[in-house]
Amino acid sequence: MTSVYPEAGGLEERVVGGPSRWIGAKSQANAPATLLEGYVKGTAAPTIRALGEKGALANQDVERALNLFPKLMDSATVAWGKAEQLNDLFVQIQKAIVSGTYDVKKGLGGVGLSLKRTKSKKSKYQDMNDEELLKALGK
């Protein structure tokens, strides 16, 4: 992403940056922008699945997921903010899965998390060493 968006941008970056990235991606003159756009669109469905959505994906589900990713027309500040939020989302899901508090039936409940909060429900894997964990997982 660093090759597509500057670390920060002022007014000029906001006005010129987005259209410049978009034109560069469409004309393939800006290869990093073209690659980022393809990556975002190509990973939308797997990302939705990883976040817990099941069944046939409606266009609205895909659009909601695409809104989580930086867009070429976003300012650098917005793009980096979206990347940070997406990372935070995956970190929260990972923590909830490891701690055994992730509610698979609720998934994400839209854009926000729907994590079942419990006081101290332990995962059965939490106290296992590596060997025990691999054995339990059948590896």
C-alpha cells in the first residue's frame, strides 16, 4: 500500500491523488494501483467468508465488504485509516476465536462485530502445548 498511497497527504493529495491513482490504475500506467484494485476486488468474497458470512453472497454483502478496503479515490489519510480498521477487525476476531468467545452463528452482524462476550469461557485448546494441540487437531 505504501507504493499507492503516501503516508500522509494535504489538500493537494486529496484533490489530485485519488483521480491520479484511479486514472493510473485504469490505464495501467500506475502498476501498484492496478494491482491493489485487482487484489481488493479479488479478495472481497474470501474476506467475507473469513469474516463468517455463509450461503450465497448477495451483491450488498460484497459491497459492504468492499467498503472496508481502501479505494483508489480515497485520500491517503482515509486509505490508511481503513487499512488500520480492517487490521483491527481481524485482530479482534482472532482474539475472540482463540479465547472461545466468537459467536459463529452471529458472524459479524453487518459491518460491526457481533462477539458474544462471556466472563471467562476458556477454549479447550488454550492450555494445550503444541504437541497436544496438533494431536487434537488430527495433524
